[in-house]
Amino acid sequence: MASILLHVLPALIYLGLALAWRLRGDNNSPQHVMAARMGLALALVIHGGTLFADVGGADGPPRFGFSIALSMTLWLAMVFYWIEGWFARIENLQAVAMPVAAVAALLPLFFPGQHVLQNAGTLAFRLHFVVAMLAYSLLTLAAFHAFMMAVAERQLRSGQISRAVRSLPPLLTLENLLFRLLGVGFILLTATVFSGVFFSEELFGKPVTFSHKIVFALASWVVFGTLLFGRAVWGWRGRKALRLTLAGILLLFLAYIGTRFVLEIVLHRAA
């Protein structure tokens, strides 16, 4: 019962904060903003503690299935948003992202991970794991920004602008944040992919095999690298940047979360 409550509570806080922000619209005083930040911090602490318990494997070795991976990715993304919120007014973006985080917080209840993490006790694996999850979360946020920018651009062209889009920061602000996320995320993804390829035996206890997971991860790395190179050399932006960002995150999700989903849900296999 306690475990169920720890999953449900952060989800309810995320949803409550998102709803409160939407109902107030632009009528948010500094006190309301501070209260929302504190509420989000509380949700993040509970969500993070629940994830730690889920991965920690109190009754056995650490486990990490697709639902926990997705939940942790959204948790880290919301942590980044919470930090970014102290420097920029992105509360409306947070309000859009929080319902997704609420769903992610509940997923491990219904799909508990069965995949046992090998070599989880080694320092090398822990570092690899942390860097990989940070890369996932930052690039997921970048994809979320790309999607919101695509929606905003389409509505601006049509002249029919919804309240949600009107409440977003300016497109230039979103674009600058998008490429900051992509830059840092790409550095972390580079460390993740190449440490996994060249130090596989130290990290996982076995030589590297070029499975579909490695292929999708490398393809994602190429897409993000191409986008950042094109941005630096030719000033790529707009639709091209948005499409490449979404393509890159799709490939990255297929590399692990998609693979684990197929194994656990479709094929009912733990490994």
C-alpha cells in the first residue's frame, strides 16, 4: 500500500500543479510562482525516492525495465525544468510537461521492471548509467521543445493560436533553450555510446556485440551530431532542426526503452 501511495502522490502533485497553473492563466503572483516551485520540488523528491526504491531492488538485485527508464527520464527532465525555472519564466512549459511526468510516475506500478542490471555494483557502471540517463532526459526535453515549437509554428502560420501556445515563451527563447539542451545532451550521449562500445567488458562483463540497441544508439548519435554541425556551419534552424531532433530522439528511444518494451510487454521476457 505504501509503495502504491509513493507512486500516486507525485503524480497527483504534478497534475494538481498543472491544473492550478492553467486555471490561473496569467494571474500568477510571485507568491503563486514560489508555491508552485516548492510543490514541484516536493513532487520531485517523492518521485526520485520512489525511483531509487524501484531500481534498488530491496528484495534482490537492481532491476531496470522500460517503465522505470521512462519514469526516470521524465523525472530528470522535470528536475532540469525546476532548475531552469529559477532563471527563466518557463512555468507554462512545466505545466504542459507535468501531466506526462505524472503518467511516467505511475508506469512502474503497472509494469514493474524485470531486467536485472549486471555489474550494477561497479563504479564504472554507475557512472555510465548516470551519464546515460542524463543524456536521455536532456534529449527528451529537447524533443519536447521541438514538438511544442512545431505546434506553435503551425498555429502562427494558420493564424489560429490556442491559449496554450500563447502562453509559451517566444520561439527564439525556445530555440535557444532547444540547442542548449541538444549541445549538452549530445556530449553526454557521446560519452554513453562510446564508453558502451569501447569499454563494454568493464561495464557489462562481456564484449560488445552490435545488437539493434547499439545500432539505434549510434544512428541517434549521428543524427544529433549532424544537426549540431549543420547549426554551427550552415545555421540550420526551423523545420529542419525540429525534424532532426524528433528523428534523433525516436532512434534513441528505440535503442533502450523501445527494446525493453518489446521484450517485457510484447514478448514477456526479462532479458
